[in-house]
Amino acid sequence: MKGLLDRYLKVIDWYIIKKYLGTFTFTIVLFMVIIVVFDVSEHLDNFLKHNAPLHAIIFQYYAGYLPFYTNLLLPLINFLAVIFFTAKMANQTEIVPILSGKASFNRFLRPYFVSASLIFIVFFFANIYLIPYTNKLDVTFENVYFNEVDPTKSDLHMQLDKGTYVYLQSYDNTVHTGYNFVLEKFKGDDLKEKLVANRIVFDSVKHVWSLQDYSVRFVNGIHEKLLNAPRKDTVLDMRPSDFEIHDNVYRAMSMNELNKNIAREQTRGTGALTDMLFEKYRRFVYPLSSYVLTLIGVSISSRKVRGGIGLPLGIGIFLCFAYIIVDRFATVFSTKGGMPPLIAVFIPNVTFGALGYYLLRKAPK
């Protein structure tokens, strides 16, 4: 293994890799300190107002909050780190001798992409395994101490199985009670049964739904039968949690939980499928930004310019904000605009990948 590395990575490659990873690590630590300082100043009143215990703030909130935002900002931290140390090398005329020798610009990129590959591997497995776990800590804390939950939801539709559909005019989370409940059973396109209840209440002890003041209409061709009753307990494939999901719950699901909920949602059709699919695809695609932004960073900072590293760093910060804006627009287009999630998650990397290819063509050779 060592011989293989020595064959493809020379002294100058190891020099760049150490510069890359060292600057990257320093930048991450710097960002984490800044994030904590600003977040404490912003949420200190909330911590005191809700009497959040110190151990929960440290080991639950920040243990989940820091990995999430570090992961979110990791491509941009990587981008700024590449620009900073590459522009510094260019300013100190370290790149000119490399490119003046036998090394091509593509060969010059090798240690960058080796480093980007290491970051990609860590980034990828963190997205799949670590971040959902730490997000669960953060989400649990926020939902207990920060988020004000709307106690009522209205006009709820759900599909329980292939031929069973339910509707609730409103649902009160505080008492687990739904109002104006309708359940319809179809066989093909034919309605076979329609149940209407004024109220439906979940019994948390028996784990059943109690139908109150209900009527059932059975349909068999031209023959119909109507049944009225004051109360009935029944088991339905739905839980109060189906109506109580917070907006941030999907990022706290493991891949296994997410896949199960996607399969369930494809049957039920409560309107959350797009959000879950976007979250799933994003976990796989987002780490690719380590390659895209590394390419852009090297291309714009490998030329020596007047003013030192200020100009490349300024351009890098501008492109950071541009990447964030494109990423946010892609999220909105998917979750609110109807764009397929698989296409939306690729928009930032494809857009900036094309920009990186253009800048690579214009980079000094």
C-alpha cells in the first residue's frame, strides 16, 4: 500500500495534502466556535425562559446542533479552505515552479482530489449514519423547549391501504381528537362502505380509536344498508403521531426509518412524500459538492494576482453565498414547486460543476 502511494503521490503531493487537510481542520474548528458563540447569544433567552437544564443544552442540543450545521456548511468550509491555502501558495510563487516543470494542471489537481476524496468519504458516511442520530438529539430538544406546536390541524386526507381512504375536517393534538371523520372503502372504482363520525378519539391505553355518534352506509350494487350507533371502538392503521409530525422530523430519521416511512407514505398519500424523498436523495448527493467546490476553488485561486489572497477569497465568499442560494431554491422548487426531488438535489452540484469546468479551462496551465 505504501509503495502504491509513493508511486502516485510525490513529495509535493503530500505537501499539498497536508496544507489542504490542515487548513480544512483549522477552518472547521473556527466555524464551530463562531457557530456556538452566535447561537448562545441568540438562544440564551430561550434557554432561560424554558428552564432548559445545562446537561441537556450541552449533551443534547449542541451535541446535535453542531454536527448538523458543520455538516451543512462542510462544502463551504472546504471551499474556503482550498481558496485560502491555494491563493497563499500562488502569492508566495509556489505554484509557478510546479506548472513550469513537467506537471500539467490536471496532475497538479491530483493531491486536491485525493484530499477531497477523504473528505467525501467522511462526509458521505456522516450523512448516512451519524448526522441522523445527532439530529434526533437536536430535534428532540427543540421540540420540547423551542417549538410551539399548533394544537389543531385541518382538512386532513390519508390513504390507509389500497382501497381505504380517510378524511378529518380537523384534529386536535392536545386531546387526540378528530372531528367530522369520514372513512370510505372502495373495491376498484365502486364504493362499498362509508363511515361518518362526528368525533374520533384515540385511546392511548387500549390503542384503539373510539368512534362517537357515527353512521355506516353499506353499498352492494343498488342495495344499501344504513347503521347508526352512539359509540364503537375500532383498530385503524393510523396513530396520533401521523398528525403531529414536526417539520424537522425527517432529518432525524435513520435511513432505515426514512425508507420505511417513504414506503408507508406512498400508500397513504398525506403529502409528505416529496419532503422525505428530498431528504433521502440529499444525503447521497450533497457530499459530491466536496469535489465540485474543490475544483472551483483551485481554478480561481491558483493564479497570482495583485492584492494577495484578498481577491480570490472575496470571490470565494461570493460563490459560497451563490451556492447556498441555489441550494435553497432547489429545496423550494422540490418541496413547494413540484419539481422531482431527484432532479432538485442535483441542481446545485450540476450548476457549479459546469462553472468549475469552465474555470478549469481558463485556469493557468
